[in-house]
Amino acid sequence: TGAQQSATVANPASGASSDLLPHFQLEPEDVYIVKNKAVSLACRATPATQIYFKCNGEWVHQGDHVTQHSTDRSTGLPVMEVRIEVTRQQVEKIFGLEEYWCQCVAWSSSGTTKSQKAFVRIAYLRKNFEQEPTAREVSIEQGIVLPCRPPEGIPPAEVEWLRNEELVDPALDANVYVTPEHSLVLRQARLADTANYTCVAKNIVARRRSASAAITVYVNGGWSTWTQWSGCSTSCGRGWQKRSRTCTNPTPLNGGAFCEGQNVQKTACTTLCPVDGAWSEWSKWSECGAECTHWRSRECSEPTPRNGGRDCHGPELDTRNCTSELCTHATPGAEDVALYVGLVAVAVCLVLLLLVGVLVYCRKKGGLDADVADSSILTAGFQPVSIKPSKADNPSLLTIQPDLSTTTMTYQGSLCPRQDGPAKLQLPNGHLLSPLGAGRHTLHHSSPAAEGADFVARLSTQSYFRSLPRGTNNMAYGTFNFLGGRLMIPNTGISLLIPPDAIPRGKIYEVYLTLHKQEEVRLPLAGCQTLLSPIVSCGPPGVLLTRPAILAMGHCVEASAENWSIRLKKQSCEGTWEDVLQLGAEPCTELYYCQLEAQACYVFTEQLGRFALVGESLSMAASKRLKLVLFAPAACPSLEYNIRVYCLSDTQDVLKEVIQLEKQLGGQLIGAPRVLHFKDSYHNLRLSIHDMPSSLWKSKLLASYQEIPFYHIWSGLQPFLHCTFTLERLSTSTCELACKIWVWQVEGDGQSFTVNFNIAKDTRFSDWLVPDEVGTPALVGPSAFKIPFLIRQKIISSLDPPGTRGADWRTLAQKLNLDSHLSFFASKASPTAMILNLWEARHFPNGNLSQLAAAVAEVGKQDGALFSEAEC
């Protein structure tokens, strides 16, 4: 019965299978022959009447096939499975001609079907590494790259690293990274990284080990601070004293260099010798007194004791009887009574004189009170310019000014309104200036240099400001009140905008803005972090701001959310750096916000302090902008000629610093600056020079290129690095230089400079250099803003409330392409003020006020014409 049922099911399928081409349920796959073991290839097809293997175009003998027949239970179609074995000898017969491959061909009554090709390869792994790691000695915190190119093999070998025979796992140590080329990278060398490193290559055939490379991480010694000077070696006369220091800060380790210099300093000293005192000669005897005695004295003055010498011993006064004890004493009588009477009379006279003096003083005081209306002596040193002298017939016009010494505030700068535009802002003596009436306003007219020195001296006395630079080249400062203002460091792109009403009314702050050099402020960076902006301080910290100030500074990042995690860091008063904002994420506090643009960022902050922009790369596609600048001597009296190629972080402050340095060196720009995108690929930057006329010039560079390590550039802590190409001309009469300079990152972006100029007189690139000074470092009051004060107030009062047809500050933000910041603007008391403040920070001093006026006027048209464009 079961056979009959099977036949019943199979018969329709047999009829159906005659119309089907075979399809493969199992196809042969690539295999490797390890040593001498044969490999098996299999394929299975349905419906199939025959299946044969074809290897390298030739049919495999029928007897070498192992065939199995079955039936597919779901369809009832016949299934055929075939296997063959391939030996090492079969593959080696055609070795070198082509690869050995096999393919299945299945037949049915409808035709044939071919399977995919399966390649049979002989697996192997050669013994010798193409490149092995080498022993190195590196300084602590320096980057290390250990190369490894494994032996040739099929299949390609996998690579792993051993540190002292223990597996190195990059997932467990963020300081370790293995490149796609199998090199082991230690981002910052640590003492614990001192070890033997071995590269291990393995595949299915074998496991090979490279020679071990000993890595020694050394620490160069550093001097401790000097001890106090010792006491002088002699207690009297000339001697010496010394102080010492030790090479323990840090102590040299693992062969690190010992400290250079002396560990002991000596200096001459002189100690004053002690002088003991000695008596002078006795004086002559005095006259015989009423007590029948006379006396004589002497002084300890020949010499006087000094420098710790001993005093004289013995009596200073000598008394003797002068009448051989025969003198008689008189008794008190009439002479004593007369003396007492005289003393009483003198006392009475003194009391009478005192009474007369008191009466005279009281009369004079009464006369002064009667004449005060006509007197100007009390106010002679306290006359305001605006008060007219009082009239004799109206004493009430004279008012004595209040004592201002108890509430003293100092104002530096000018409160004059802008007079340079068509819309003039007048500041009447009304409520706008009323808070200033309660204090004393002193206008300082000293020279800027004197003010700068005095200002820096005051800041340097406070512990938090000890790291401020001792000069005013990288500093701007000013004194501001509620009208606000602006500080700018010329030619750096760094500024601080203090909006109106950011400083509480009645307060006056002395504010500074400082650009720091990276070597002056230690900013700790971890992992893949890199410094993207200058380090800037504004302060003093802790002052009360009722609205955010806006700090503008440049950056060198090619920002993209998928490649970068960018954070704003702020240094606390204790000196630690903290993350206060992550760009692109929801801000954790309303104290800070950052608008990141292509080459600048604008930081809103209600707390002044020290800031820096730090990025962490999320992929190897993350890149920073480098500015490449070429300098050479302006005068070349010798045969040698140096070309300096600078690799700078692409910010204005770094370019300014390099230009100032080159001016001191007597250099000139010899090519237009170029921008290079430097990627986080762990590849170094290379520089080379080519195509010099060999008959006129030759290069002293021994290698084909120079190289700057990746980590020196990527950290950002060295804002400008440079390489020097030293050339030699064969004759002093040669002045024309023509060559090409290539700068490129290995497997990355590159730039080339075509140099063709006269080294004696060519100055065509001097226009690229920024001038020494641009703009005024401090602007106070209305002169610091493009938008007139009264117009600004009208815009704010009109756009802050919600508009009837949506014509409010949100529409203005959209017109100015700031609609991505709506949530931040909405968190502030006056969103319109935030928008106008950001416009001021971005567009001063060359902003187009007409475009802003047009945008405001267009918003006004949507709400019944709030303003006309001309009014704005």
C-alpha cells in the first residue's frame, strides 16, 4: 500500500519534472588543501538525471564520482547528489598556469544547468616576515608605531600582537590601536608600555612569530626647585653660602637623559664681625649738691657694641660724698612756702587762658554759619562744571555736593554715542544714565601702554590670573557699564561682545580678553581628542551678567556630526578643565551655547572664564584644516638659501604669530597660502622639493622627503610646525629660483607649490600678510554696535511678543538662517535680543545693516508693517 501511495505521488511529479531545468540545492565552494590532505567537493540538484564535475575545462572521470539518489519529500522531484575528491597532486599539475577550479553540470530532460566555480588552492604560509618590528627607545607620552608586514600566505594571515607574551587587545586599552596595515600604534607611550613586542601571523596552515622588538619608554630628568640659601659659612668676615636642587622632577628612568646644569650653586657672602662695647673716659666730677654728694658718668661708646657684640660691664654712674661726710642738711622753711605759692599762681593763669580761647572759638563759629551762603571756600575744590555760582540774594541755590567717597566706582573709556551713521543715537541726561549719578566717574587719560602695564600688573597680583601674558599684544581690556561694548584682539578673529543690559545698572566692570599660547596653559587631552581653537580667557570670572556675552574665536575643524564629537571646555578656578557643552547635543545648562560656523564659533556664556574648543574624532574620515605657508629670507648675502614651510592650524591667531616671528627673522612670504585637510588616519605629513635647475641650485636634503609625525600635528598643542629646505646656489649672481614643493599626508590630501620668483627683489606676495594693527581693541557703549540703540529697543519690543500672523522673532531667525537655534533663543527672556546680539558678533565691523533692515521690515509687513525699511 505504501509503495502504491509513493508511486501515486511520484507519477505526477515525473510528468512535471520533464518541463523543469535542474536547479542546485548545494553548490561546490572554495576549499584549501592543507599539507597532503585531499579535499571533497559536493553538489546537489533537482530534478536531475545526471550530474558530472568539470575541473579546469576537463570532465572528471565517471568512476571518480560518488552519487546518491533521493526524492524531495515536499515536491516529489528526484534529487541527485555527487561528490568528488581533489588531491594536492591534481592541483600541482597546473600550478603556475592558472588556478584550479571545478564546476558541476546537471542534466534533466529539459536541458543542463551549471553551478558556480569552486577554486581549490594549496594553503601555505611562508616563514619570513616581509617587515618586522624593531626595537626603539621613546620618550614618555610620545607616539609609537611598530610596523609589521606578515609573511605571504594563502589564505592571507591574520595578525595579532603580544606584549611580553600576553595578547594585546585594543578593545581593553584605548591607548592601543592596530592599523589596517597591521602596525601597532601606541598613542602616548607610558612607563607600563616598556616591554618586548612580538607580531604573530597565522592561518589554517601555520603560525609564525616575528623577532621580538624591545620598546623602552624613558623619562628625561627634570630639576626640582632650588632650596633656600644656606647660612654664611663664617661668622665673621668673607665666606660662602650655597643652595641645591635635585634631578627628581621627574627622576630620569630607563636611560632617560639626566638634568643639564649644576645641582649646586655657591655665592660669596660677608658677615659683619661682632664688636664688643668699651667704656669711654669718666666725665669730670659735678658740683657738690644739696645732699653733699657729687657724681661723674661714662658711656659705652668707645666703641659702641654692634653686630652682636657684648655690652660694657660695670656702673655707668659713680657717686661720692664731696665734704668728707661733714656736710649738714637744711630744714624746710620760708623758701619752700614761696615755691608752692608760685606754682598755684601759674595754674590759675593757665585755666583763665583756656576759658578765653573757648569763647573766641564759639564766636567765630557763629559768624561762619551766618555767612555760609556767600562763602565759596567750602566748595572751592568740589565744583561741578554744570553748577552755576549762587547768587547773594538766593542762598538756597547753593547746594553742597554729597560725599561720594563711600560709593566709589571707576569708569574708563567714552560714553559718546556713534556719530558716523545716518541714524544717530542721542543719549540725553535721562533715565538711561541715571545709575551713574550715585558714583564717582573718573576718566583716565594716561597712555595706552601705561594703562596696559597697570592693568596687567593688577591682574597678576591675583592667583587665578598668574598665567596671563605679561604684555598687551595678545590682550584687550576696557571698562564697561550697562550700555555694553566690545573687546577685540587685532588680527586674531577673537572678540568678546558685551550686549546692552548684560551688566546690571549701577555696576561698572573692568573686563579683559586674553589669547594664550598653548605652552603657557596645559590643556590635558585624552585618546583621540585634539585642540580645535585657540585658548582664550575673558574675565574677571565670577562677575554677574544678566544676559549672555558672546565670545568669538576661530577653529580649524571640518565639522560633521558623523565624524566629530566637539565639546566646549572651561577651566575652573582650581585649574581643572571641565566639559560645559557638547555641540549638537541638548545643552545640560542654559549658561552656555555655541553657534559653530565654517571657520568660527560664537560662544554664548553668562559666566566669564577660560575656554577652548576640543574635538574627538569618531572615524578616520575626520579632518582638520592646516594652512601651509612658505617663507624665505628677504635678503640672501650667502650661497645658502632656506625655505621654511609652516604647517599651521587654520586660525587667524596662529598665522599672526608666525608672521610676527618671521618679521623678527627677516623673512618674506614666497607663495600664496594653501589649505590642506589633515585626516585622523595615523599617517604622517611628508614634504619634498623637486624640479630645481641642477645647473643653478642644489638641495642639501639627504633624504627624498621630510616628515612630520602624525601626533605632533593632530594634538593641536603645537599650533605651528615647520620644515626647512636648505638650498645652495652655485653662484651669488643666481637670483631666480624655480622649483616645486609638495606637501601631502600619506594616503591622504596633498598640495603643491610652484615657486618661481627672484630672491633679491620679488615681493608680490606681501599683500597676503595682514597689517600690524586692525581696528580698536576696546569699544565702549553705542560705538561698539552696528544697530543704533533706540532702533534695537524698538525691534526687541515689537518682535518679542507672539505676532498675530507668526510675524515675531521666530520669523526673523528664519530670515537670518538661525532657525536651528530656536530652542535656545526661546529659553531667554528676550529672544530677539539674542538674535540681534549674534548678528552683531558675526557681522562687526563690516556687516550690511541694510540687509538686516530689509529682513526686519519684511517681518513687519507680515504683521501690519511694524517698521519701514528706511526706519530700520
